[in-house]
Amino acid sequence: MPETLKLIFQVLVFPGGLFALCLGLCLKGFERRIRARLQRRVGPPLLQPFFDLAKLARKDTTIPEGAPACLFSALPFAGVCSMAIAAAMIPITGVHLAPAGLGDILVLFYLLAIPAIVLMLAGSASGSPFSAIAFSRELSIMMAYEGPILLVILTIAIRVGVSQGGWIALSLNDIIAYQQRYGAFLFDPVMWPALLAFLVFFPANLGVAPFDIPEAESEVLDGPLLEYSGPLLGLFKMMSAMKAGVVIGLGIALFYPNAPGGALGLMCFVLKCFVVSSLGVAVLRTSMGRMRIDQAFRFLVIWPGILGLVSLVVVLWRY
Amino acid sequence: MKELQALLQRELDERVGEQNISLECRTNRKGVTTAWCRLKRIEDLLPCAQMVKALSGRLSTITASSREHARESGTHELAYHFDLDGDTLTVSLLLPLGAEVDSLTPLFRNADWNEREFMELYDIKIRGCLNPKRLFLDESIAPGVLDRLIPFSALVNAASTKTLWERILANREEGQ
Amino acid sequence: MSSLSRFAGKSPWLYRINAGSCNGCDVELATTAIIPRYDVERLGCQYCASPKHADIVLITGPLTTRVKDKVLSLYDEIPNPKVTVAIGICPISGGVFRESYTMSRPVDEYIPVDVNVPGCPPRPQAIIEGIAKAIKILESRS
Amino acid sequence: MWQLVLLKNLLKGPATEAFPFGEATTPAAYRGRVAFDPSACTACRTCQYVCAAGAIHFEERPDGLRFTLWHNSCVFCGMCQHYCVAKAIHLTTDWHLSHEQARKYEMVEEGWVPFRPCLQCGELMLPATPPLMRLAYRGDSKEIEALRHLCPKCRQTRAAGRNS
Amino acid sequence: MTTTYKLPVGPLHVALEEPMYFKIDVQGETIAGLDITAGHVHRGIEYLTMNRNFIQNITLLERVCSLCSNSHPTTFCMALEQIAGIDIPPRAEFLRVIADETKRVSSNLFNVAILAHIVGFDTLFMHVMETREIMQDVKETIFGNRMDLAANCIGGVRFDLDTERKSYLGAQIDRVIPLVGKIHKLYLTDRTILSRARGVGVLSKSDALELALVGPVARGSGVEYDVRKKAPYAAYDQLDFEVVTGSDGDVWSRALVRIQEAEVALDLLRQCLQKMPEGPICASLLPEVPAGEAIAKSEAPRGELIYYLRTNGSDRPARLKWRVPSYMNWSALPLMMKGNKIGDIPMIVNSIDPCISCTER
């Protein structure tokens, strides 16, 4: 029984649910400030994402005519739940181990696809032609990055698995333990192709430039969320904030989890998140524009694919 | 720009006949010429346009208007403005009520919008118009708005101006 | 829930409706909204693409007959609480176009306007001033 | 190349104006709120004639003229100022014109131009303003100043008497 | 994904500054056809001009469109002056060029900035807009408004440049020129811009001629037509400049033409400051206008603007008609769009620098 209680706490409060939400919102606020600075602006207050959520909670909710009301309002909840669970699966070195009851990296990987699926369904549920376009774009982007990123995960899993005497290790805890013992993959040139491929996956998964195509404001308005308003829209914002935390956290776990234990470990983790989000997300957003969907598809299939393959071959050959 | 005048005179004489046109050219102090050609017959428009095409000119725009003195009889004037490499040739003709005028769209593709525009603003009919759809005017507004001295809706709007001012003045009285 | 209301004024999302304007006010709105010199993001403002996300509606243009119904239906899509700002003299009084045959009556006869920002076009600072007034009203409505 | 711009931006810091938290600068030529000086007005109504926006209204009463200008219709083109010979109207640099809906009809500039009795015949009339007199009589003197307070008819008689 | 469906864009769409309604036939992500419904900004200004006197019309015509707001009254005054037989003073000719070219710099930079905004490159957008702000400040300081200059009156201009303002303008031009030069370089080299704008929305020279296109859209396809050269007005016959043309006829080439024209405009401003003679700025305050008709043309930021005016001796036009550069450029859209992707629609629409309020009046 206490096991279950602990699991519920992990999903709802720490490191899932509340913690992931706060972390995600803070990251977003910080990233907006950095972005503003890079554009010679002052930018919004650091807590702006919290204000936005508070306001959305008070707004009216409208459900478009002809939309399946039940599905329409259930989708954002599904998105938030999936992210809360995913967040609980991200280990924080010395603080939190991924609970075995929730599954391994592959489960996490498919949990990460849920927000995209939720957005797609949300788009088609709203019935606007723009949402339909956003749907197909979201789908093709997802299809494009899914394959290469599996290669990256496979590479890491094989490398860790071989060292354990087996063939493949799918537990994030094992991956962390390996890096704690032999050094982080970030500093290992053999893993750099995989790292690069993962860096491409980052903006593609988070919908950041140059891959913010499904939400391209000037082309398809606000994409799938066009018809959402008020608290339901707020849930989507929560979902995307948590997702940013999860994806960044996953990156840290895969490539640079090394940290001391206890409160210091938690601080290290948060600090790394901020560095990634300000260096990665903010700079990417300010330094380039958007690709066209066909260009993005080609880019996402070719480059991370090649990089992933290279790293896989190297790892198979060396270990 | 004496040459332009001579050239136009020669071409026009040949195509529509001297007795059917009157041509006048004015050149300003910067050396830019505006030529004004009046047609006596509606059917001479096409030959004129063909001449401009042959001189590799382009259609700038078309102005339709109702002549004041002829408002009662419903005469419209159409003025076709052509660009001849910087100089302008205006070919104008008078159009009695109900008469049709040839479409220039086959010769100049950009004539389409111009023709649709005067169709709706003056209710002028065009022979061979391929695309008789409304261009700018809302379907709720009757065609030929510029024909009427004061369109009905403008009358209503003038009344709204009056109401506005009454409110402003009344407000001021209250304030005092 | 009422404690949340004080955040409304910190996160006013803007939505722009062009009701047949000469684009002067729209260019100034775009300038005001996004460029660093004015940076309305400081006030928590954000431009949004969908009317469903809006808190403050900025209307420009004199409301032509052809655009009127579309503007009204768009306005209805914006969830409450919302505040309406008329930018430029056109939506306020019709301005120079008032007596034309394609004009509807001033915007405030169709939808409740809360703040007017006269000018032709108003300078960005004046628009910000108007938005600041609208934010106060938004706070009182949430 | 582009990264350079970003780096420079980062170092330069925000280019944002202080307004609305501080004062904004306004150039002297800015065309803002219209100011009317009734003491200079000659009631020629040229301003009304040139106003494209229909923002100027004159109301004639037995004892004078009431001038009203509505800022919610004014396009701030400055034509009234340009064509006003008497310089009774000018555009100030004040751009703080935004207001709540309740004050929509209060956004006016107004002035009362009273008629005065002619010093000779006592008929109500509008005294000519000094600049206008200078323009008409090309000079400045006590005599001209006296002419100012006469109605056009009496002025004519007086001027005729002076010339003969 | 090969089913064709109709995608409505507008009339009130964020990517459009102004309301315009497109119905786009789409196959997957590819555009197959385009239908335009116009008229949302039709304000009946032609009707209004016939009910206003000439002086009111100067102000009214400035409100046809704010981006070319100076070209309208200038051209109208030119037509009026022709009928009234007024030659404007030489200084006024230069001042008119100054007003026009100041607007051109701002207008062109705005369009180029929006291009960056559409590809989602907001930092570049802001960078260009901040440069444009310098010109906006120039307008506000010299003319008193950031959009509508109110520079013209019948027979000349309403503003003058004293030594102080002259040196201010000169200093601002010197500030802007290197910045625009840098922007030019960025648009030549930036990867996002190149990959999104090159080869998109191509229009051939023969099509441009056939459709009677004008301005940067035509020049981007290699048509060398500029009213300032072909039919000089104001002081353009006394100034040195080259007509800018592009060759590719795509979105990129049109954007580059606009940037280069902004550079030319800045150079013209500099020349004006040097060559401007002293003297009066306006011929006569309230001239009599006899009955007559006239044509006047000018090069607005978007291309040739033509005015036709007929008077009958009263203080109002008997008929006033104008055709704006955007008017024909719309018809090029279907040609440019065919075969491009949905993501390119806003790029292509923006590349003709559409002025809807100008087109529909």
C-alpha cells in the first residue's frame, strides 16, 4: 500500500504533477525573458506564465458548435495526465529514481507522443479547416522525428546494456548509473552524433523554431488550439509547460545526469534545465525563422536519421 | 513631344478615320505628354485599343462618370487611360443610357477589374464580359451608386452625423 | 476563485479586428505590439491569433457594410470577460468616411465599446495609454 | 553574421522606452489636441470649410458665435491651423486623448466669440482682430485700433471721411 | 492526401493586416487555385471626393491608405495644379520629394519586416522595424505624425525645413543608411530567408507585362518601369538615381528590390538636402480652379499611381478617379501561387505588398 501511495505522490506532486508544472512554467517565464533580452526588449515578468494560467482559469469556456463536447473537453485532461506520469518517470540523480511500476524508457517515449496526439485530436474535434492543416502537419512532423529518435535511444540502451553483460538496457535508472560510473555521454565523442540527433529532436518535439510549423501563427492561426478558450486552453498551456520540463529532463538523464545527491542534486537538475532552455530554446527562437513543412520533414528524416545511424554503428562496432 | 502627337494622329486617322476623333496633346514643362482623344462613335474603341496594343502601351485604368449636364438623359462618359512609356493617352467616349460597350479584357487582361468596377458603380453594361461578379460593392447596395446624386444610405449617414452633433452639443449644455 | 481575478490585469491578451481601416492604425498597432521600443509584453500583453483567446479587443476602421456582420460574429466569439478599445477616430465616429454609402454607423452602436483612443492614427504611446485604461477595466470585470 | 547581431543585442540591453512607466518624448511639431483662441477668431469659418472630417461646428446666436471642435472626429491634419488667417486655432502637442466611453461626447474644444456693440451705431458685430487689421490696413496706429471697434458700415463711412 | 478542398483565408485573418477574403483550392499542402473576394475596405471614397471641396479632399485622400498616404494628396495636387495652371516653386518640388521618399523608406522597410515576421523570424522583424522607427521619428519630428504627413497643399507644401531640421534630417539619414545596408546583407545571406523566399511565387517578365503590373512587383520580374524616370515630376528630373530591378521574379527578388529602393530613397533624400534651393514653398493660398481635366502620375512606394481629375469650375471635383499600384498586382496572385505550398501563401501575398485599402477605396 505505501508503494502505491508513494507512486501517487510521485505522479501528482513530485517530480510529476505540481513540480513539473512549476518547473515548466518557470522555464517558460525565464526563456521569455532571455528571448526578450536577445531582442532588445524588457519582456514580461518572470512569473508571467503563472499569471496567464490564473487568468485563463477565470475566462468563459466555449465549445464550438458541432464539436463532440465530451472529447473536446476530455482531451486537455488526458494531455496533462500523460505529462504528469511522464514527469514522474524522469529520474533526478540522487533525488528520485524512476519507479519501476511505471515502466521503462520506451513507455516514456510513447507517453511523450501523447501531447502531439492530443493536439491532433483537439484540432480535428474543433472542425476548423486550419485545425485540419495543423493536424496533418503535426502528424508528419511526428512521423519524421519518431524513427531517428528511436535510433538514438537504441544506441544508448545498447551501450549501457552491453556494459551490464546483457544486450540492451531500457531502464533510465541503469543509464544514469552507467554515466555516474563511467562519465557523462555529453563528454564522450562517440556519443556526439547521437547528441546532435537528440538536439534536433528537441525543437521538433517542443514545437520551437524552426519546427513550429503546426502552430505557425501567420499560416494556420494558433494551430490546433484555435477553438479552445478559458480553463481548457489553460490545461493545454499546462501540458506544454510540463512537456518542456519532461523533454529537457529526459535529455539531461540521457546525456548529463551527473550530480551530487540530496537538495544539491535537485538544484543541479533545475539549473541544467534553465541552461538548456535559455541556451537552446531561447537562442533557437531568436536566431532563425520557420521551415516549410516539406523542408522540415526532409530535414528531420535525413539529418537525425544519418546521425542516429552513425552513432548506432559506432557503438555496435566499439562495444 | 511633337512626334507622339504626329504618330497618334497618323495611327488614329488610319484606324478610325479623321472625322471620327478629335485629338489634343499637352506637354508639361518636364516634357511629359498627356494626349486626349475623343471618340464620336462607341464602336471605335476597339480599334483604338488595338492601336495602343500595337504601340506596346498598357491600360492604366478606366474612369466612368456621369456627365452633369446629361444626368437626366443618363449619359455616361468612359475614359480609358493608356500608358505609352510614361506618356498618357486618354480615349474617351460618351455612352447613352442602356448602350453597351466592348470589353477590353481580351486585349488587356487587367481591364477585368476596371470593367467590373464601373459595372457596379454606374450600372454600365459590357459586351463580352467574362466575369460579371460584384467586385467591391456589397450585394446589399443597389448598383449604380455613383449615378445617384445622393445615395440613400449616404442620406441616412448624413442624418447620423446630425445626431452625433446633437449629442455633443446637448452634452455640453449639460456640462454648463 | 476571486483571488484569481487580480491576475486578469496582468495577462491581457490582445486581439485586433480591422473593420475597414486605411491600415494606418493597424500598422501602428503592429508596431506597438511587437517591437522592442514599446514592448507591451512588459504589461503581460500578448497578441493572440484566435478570438477565443482574447481579453482585449482592438477595433480599427469605420465598419463598412461588407465587413460589419463578420466583425459582429467575431466579437461574439470572444469569451467573457472582455474589454473593447476603439483605435483611431474611424470606429469612434466614422471620421472622414462618415457620410459614405458603404458605412455602417459608429461601432459603439453595435457592440459595447469601453475605451476610445482618438487620433489619425494615434501614436503608439497613445495606444499604450488606451490599453492601460482597458486593463483597469478588465481587472474590475474579472 | 546573424549571431553577431544577437550578441550585440544581448550586450546593448533593452531599447524599450520608459513609457508608460515614465514620460514619453513628444516632438514640437506633433499634431495633437486642437486649441482655440476665441479672442483672435474673426468668425470667417474657413476652418469649417477646410475640415474634411466635419469636426468643427459653429452655432450662431444673437449675441455671438459658439465654436465647437470634436476630437473624436478630428483627423489632426492641421488644415484649420494652416488656413486660419487670424491664427485663432492651433494644434498642440498633447496626445493624451484616450478616454473611457462615458466621456466620448465630452472630448471637445470650444470657445465663445461674443459680438460687441459698434462704438458708433451700437449694432452688434464682431470686432476685427488686430492681426487682421494689420493685414487689411498694412500698419498699426491708434486710429486703426479705433476702427477695429466699428461695424463694417461705420468703418467705411469713417474711412471715407478720412480720405476726403 | 490528394483530395482537393477549399481553404478560406480571411476576411479577418491575423496574417493579413487588412481584411481580404481568399478561397484557396488545396491539394494536400499544394495550392491548386485561388479566388479573391474583395470589398471589405470599400469605403466609397470616390463618391466622397465629389462631395468635398478641393482642400478637404487633400486630407480625405491622405486617408485612402496610410502606407502610401503621401502619394495620394501629392498626385491629386499635381492634377489640380495642372488644371489651375500653377507651377509650384522649385523649393516645394524638392520638399515634395523629401516627403515622398521618407514615406518610401518606411513603407518598404515595413513590407520587408513583415516578410521576416511571416517566416517566424521575429528577431529579424524587430531589427528591421527598429530601423524603420528612426524614419518614423523623422516623420513625427518634421511633419507631426508618424503615418499621415499632411505635407501638401494646393500649389506647394505646408512644411518647411529650417537649418535645424535640415541637419536633423541629415543626421538621421546618416544613421539609417548603414543600418539598411546591414539589413540588405542579412536578406542576401540569411538561411531562413533564402530557403523560404527563393524560388517561391515566381512571376515571369512576360506575365508581368501582360498583366500591366507596376512597381517593385514588376521590377522584381525585370520590368524596368519607374514613373520617376519615365514621366518625371516634382524634382526627380534634377536628381541622380538608378531604377532598381531584379531578375528572378520570386518573393526574394521582390524583397531585395524593396530594400534597394529604400537605399535609393535615402540617397535621394541626401541629394535633396544638398540641392534644395531657397525660396517660397507654396505658390498661392486659395487658387481659383477653372473647368478642365488632367492626368497626374507618380511613383508611390508600391508603383505607379495615376489620378484623373475633371473639374467644372466649382470648388469640388466633378469626377475624381485614381488607380493604385496594388490594383493590378492582385491579379498576379493566382499566377504566383500555383504549385506552391500552403505555408507560402502569406509570403506570396505579402510579396506584392498588397494595399487593400488603396485597392478598394
